[in-house]
Amino acid sequence: MPRRVLDTSVLCSFWNMKHGDSKKRAVQQNPSALAKELIEMRGSDSVVTPVIIEFIAGARTGDELERMRQFLNPFTVIDGGKVTEADWRSAKRYAERVPRDGNRRQLGDCIIKAVCARLNYEVDTTDKRFPR
């Protein structure tokens, strides 16, 4: 598979498309199978710890949290849960790059970009504000 990390925006967009607000639809679908569908569709199973944290932070119920955990099982967490001091310095540099459109940077995006840069991975994102 390519050296690309799936960003939270990719996971959330797919999750919301498949689950939406319909509890009935969510119960009928196997979260791990949905993850494998996304992995096949995007051509990568790689994520980093900040993506995992951002994704599960969106859970609104205990049941949804459990389904989200099941969804995350097929993914490979390439950073081993380690965010280094150098990652934080890089994230700060990304945060200091003021975009021309004046939009604010997001902490999660900056640290995701920094961890991926350290590991020589690109970030597959649908977020137009993601640091470049």
C-alpha cells in the first residue's frame, strides 16, 4: 500500500456517510467491514494516533464509541502512539504559517502533519485547510 495516512476528515466523512444519524442503519453494519471498505477505496490502512483520538472524540454515546473502536481495528497505527518533541516543534512551525485566506490552523492537523512528515508519509485528507 502507498505511504499515505488517512486523515480524520477521511474517516469522519466515510463514517457519517455510512452511519449518518440513523441508529438502525448503524446497528445493521459491521464497523470492521466498513473500515475495510474504506481501506480498499482509499488504498491505505495507515493512521496516526492523533487521527485515532480526533475520530473517537466525536462519539456521542457509549454504543457509538464501541462501534468506532471496532471501525478502527483494521487500521495500522504507524507512529506506535509516540509524538516526539521534534513533532511538537514541527507542529508549531505549521501553526505559525498563516494562510492567505486568514483561516485558523487546527492543533490536530498540525500534529498529524508533523508526525507524518517525520515518518515520510503523505496525508490523505479532504480538509482544504490542512497544512501544506
